[in-house]
Amino acid sequence: MTDKGFQYSILASGSSGNSFYVESEKKRILVDAGLSGKKIESLLAEIDRSAKDLDAIFVTHEHKDHIHGVGVLARKYNLDIYANQETWDAMEGHLGKITTDQKHVFEMGKTLTFGDLDIESYGVSHDAAAPQFYRFMKDQKSFVMLTDTGYVSDRLAGVIENADAYLIESNHDIEILRSGRYPWSLKQRILSDKGHLSNEDGAETMIRTLGNQTKKIYLGHLSKENNIKELAHMTMVNNLAQADLAVGHDFQVLDTSPDQASPLTWI
């Protein structure tokens, strides 16, 4: 593994739980562990990896579908946990006992060198204490994670532009959500600037941010209730094609699963 970038797998992405795996020559990392510890272990086994080899868990925000298994895994494997201070405060009482030496503060808008990886944090617009996501960088390669946000500002679009691969939120189809059985207050929350990106929002974000280096776009955090995988995929592909972007030629649009790991992939 020299000058080849790094490997990744989207272990799970959806409204029921989220976890992302990154591996370089020197480090093995989880971003979020929003399923049970046992399920995370089985997802890692799908890509022939083990939680005992992990170095750390990076947390995006305190919602249960992102932290459900964090405490269990951290205790079992003595893992370091990284989150900003506001997220640490919000997670208080939800992780169980975490020793002081396992707790690390990684503030928003900073770049952390972690072994041979550079990890950039950036804030998003979501109804959590201080939600932040991450861009992983090595050997001029980068992977951007962007889910759990109600909108993408011009500033954030500039921060995340021209990555080699993206995990972008395609949470809901607006019409399915509006006509669905959710109470109006929850529909308003999802549709708000502090909610989630719709299929159209995700596509519009990609039109603004992808570049010549971009090779893969993964559609993430799909709602079980308010989306259909094929519809999310079609919306992204059609909108990119209408913007004269060579989808399927210059880059691929790929689906994720809420309970099945994507193949371990080099970037």
C-alpha cells in the first residue's frame, strides 16, 4: 500500500443506521457506528476485516443512527473516539463509560493528520448539536462524506469540490414524503434547512461539486419510508445527464445498502 491512496467501504447507510470504514497503510478507522456492535462486526467481516484492528471511531453527530454501537465497540476494543466538543456534550449519557484517554476533541473546520491520512472536518446544517462530516485525503486522493444536512452552502460546496469519490445524501423523494404517513411536524423537519437532502437536492449538490477527479458517487442515507432506491438512482443520473455531465463515462453513480457492506475499494 504505497502511494495508492487508501481503501474504503460503506458498511451501512440509511435511516436505520450508518457506518463507514477507511483503511490506509497505517490506520483503520470507522466513521460512526449507528448499528449494534455485533452488526458492525458482521459488516466488517463481509469485507474480511475485524474490529480488533481498528484504531479509532470518528463521530459526525449524536443521533442514534450514527452512535448506537460506538460505546460498545470503544470499550470492547479500547478504541479512541473523535468528535467536536458540542457533540461530546450531547453524547453524554448515551455511550456508557468511556475513559478520558479514549476521548479526543476534533473541532469543526480543522484538518487532523492521523497517521498517513489527513482528515478535514466541516460543519453541516442538521438538527444536532454541532454536526460535522469528513473528507479523507492521502496521495492527492480524497473521499467526501456528506449526509444529514438540509442544504449545502456555497462555502461548503467549495470545501468539498472535486473529490475522487462522494457519499452524498439522497434521503427522500419529496412527493413520497409529502403524501406519506409521517406527521406533518416530522415532514417539516425533514424538508427544512436542518433536515435531509432530497434526491433532487443531492443531485444539485453533485452538479455543483464534482470535478475532473471524480470517479464515484454513492447515494446514501435513503429513507426506508420516503424513498425508493431505483428512484433515487434515476433522479441522480437524469439530473447529472441534463447538466451535460458524462455520467456512466467519466464517473459512476452507485447505490448503498442499510445492512450490507459495499466492496472494499481503492481510491
